[in-house]
Amino acid sequence: MDDNLSEDVISVTELHRQLNDLLKQLSPEKLQVLADFAGYLANVESEAATQELLAIPGLLERVKQNQITPKTDYASWRNLRSDVC
């Protein structure tokens, strides 16, 4: 595993542990505030990812075209790539 990736996993695991420890100390009211803020952060991150995808030229049109393409026009990847499990 890449050293940076390993450090990120360790730090994320440590952050989860720290958050869990701190959550146990919060009142229900403060937990609600934290849940609302976490929801806001998740929404902001999701919106940024959506905007990044929408910025790819032609992506939305290709997705729409794929949605209307009859499924009979597709081939199973297992039939195309027997070496992939």
C-alpha cells in the first residue's frame, strides 16, 4: 500500500475514534447541531462532485443516450472479457 494512502487510512481511523469518543460527551441538543452540520458538509461535498461531473463536456448527453439505448444493444462484460472475474 502507498505510504500516503496508509497514513490517510490511519488518520481517518483515528479521526473516527476521536469523533466517537467526543459524541459520547455531547447532549442531545448538541448532537442534533452536529448532525445538521454534518448533513450540510455532506451536501456541499456532493454538490461539488455533481458540478465537477457536469463540467465534463458531453457527459450528460452521453448518459441520456445510454438511458434510452435498448438493453438488447448491450453485451455482458463477462462475455467480452472472460479473463475478468
